[in-house]
Amino acid sequence: MALNVFRRVVELGTFKAAANDLHLSQAAVSKNINELENHLGTALINRTTRRMSLTGSGQAYYRQICSILDALESADQSVMASSFSPKGKLRICAPMSYGLIKINPIICEFRHRYPDISTEVFLSDTYDDLIEKGIDVAIRGGGVLNDSSMRSRLICTVPRILCASPAYLSQVAPVVHPEQLKEHDCLLYSLSSSPRKWFFTRDNENISVELRPADYSVNNGIALKQAAVHALGIILIPEAFVRQEIASGELVEVMPEWLPDAHALYAVYPYHKEQSQNVRLFIDFVASSFREQESHI
């Protein structure tokens, strides 16, 4: 018990947050930490009236107990899996728009497959600290991880499409080359790592375009699509977002002979979750679901 309490205090940053997360009183949390420090004969946490921080011993102890606690959880799950269906809780984070369109339906199917694993889903376009938030696994777009405390696995590539409304295109000169996008109203997804730089390929030719500052940018993919439908300009967006609008003619593809770069989709999880059976089951399920969807396209 005390080890779990200590871990959540470190991950959440305060005794109060850990107490709320563990459904304990702050007094109980404080008592667990005091008893643990007395048992070890050393201070693990520096406490002041305004903040807390780990001692050197506390930092080393935290790293070691995370591995031990997760190994114990994995061992428990392995034994339970031999005679029962997997159990436990899984906290999952996914981007807001893509999560609603593609990922949450997969999570719902996962719940049908593994009904004894309860899931708590957080939809957010911000890159929250997974350890601080107590997230087991996040589905994210992106590239190489810079955080050594994280691990990742490539799930799939996400095809994107350049498109605009017929109303917007009727007012401008035809767009036949990526360089011409510099003269157009290009609507930007503000949370992109490089929102104003778009990449295209045709045959063996690769080109990157630095766009002018946008008159409209937004941090949500569905809102970006809506702006394009309202004839505000050209968007570069995952194809899944606009499949219906392309079919209905509300949006049309621009420069179809030039292929925009696809985005990679990753499962990202804290390094100490590598041995979690539930995390592995979920990542395998998501990857398999995307492969199955691609085979039917």
C-alpha cells in the first residue's frame, strides 16, 4: 500500500492529488509516506508549505519501485489470464477529433472483447505528461520520442488529403503545383509540429512548401474541416475526417496528382508499463483493427 501511495504522490505532485486519486484522506497518505520513510531510515520527499520535491534517495527509490510494482501487476495479470479473462483498469488518452472518428470506436470494440478491463478515456489534442496524469497508453501522431521515460510503437500511417470547397476554388486560379499554395488561403492546424510547412511527392519529386501566415488556424481537426466547408480556404487533413464531404461534393480534392505526406500514428506509454498485459493487449488490438480497416479500403 505505502509503495503505491508514494508512487502516486510522486506522479501527481501533491499529497492532496494522490489522496483524491487513491480515494484516501490526506492524513492517510501522509501516514503512509511517514511510515515508509521511517522503515527506510531516510527522507524520500522534501516538504515545504508551498511545494514538495524528491530527495536523491527518493528519486532512485521511485525508479526502482515503479519497475517492481509493474512487474507484480504483470505477474498478477498473467496468472489471472491463465484461468480468467484479463482484468483491471486502463487509462487511455487519444486526440479529440481523430479519437472520436477512428479510435474511440476501436476502444468500444476492445471493451466488448475484454469486458473485465474497465477503461477511462481522455480525449485531448494536447500532449499531456502521461506519468503525471496516470495515463497507461496514449495514441498520438508524431515522430521520434525525445523522452527516455516513454516507449512507443508504430500503429499505422494516416493518409492525408489536400482539399477545399467548390465555392472557394471557383474564386481563385487553379492550383496545379505546391508552390502555388503560397498565394492561397491555407487553413492551418495549430498543434502541428510544423503547421506552415507542407510536404508533397509526385513520382520521384519531393517538395516542401513554406506557407504564408494563416488568417485562420485552429487546434481541432473537425473545426478545420468546417472552416474549409465554409469556403475559407484549403486544408491538409487526415482523409478520414473528410470522407463524407468529399463523397457529397462539399469538398473536392486539390492537386490529386501530388501526394501529401502521411502522418504516423503511435501508441505511446511510460517505460514502466512495458510489462503490463493490459497495455500490450490494447496496443495489439488497436494495431490489428487499423490493419483490418486498411485491408477493406
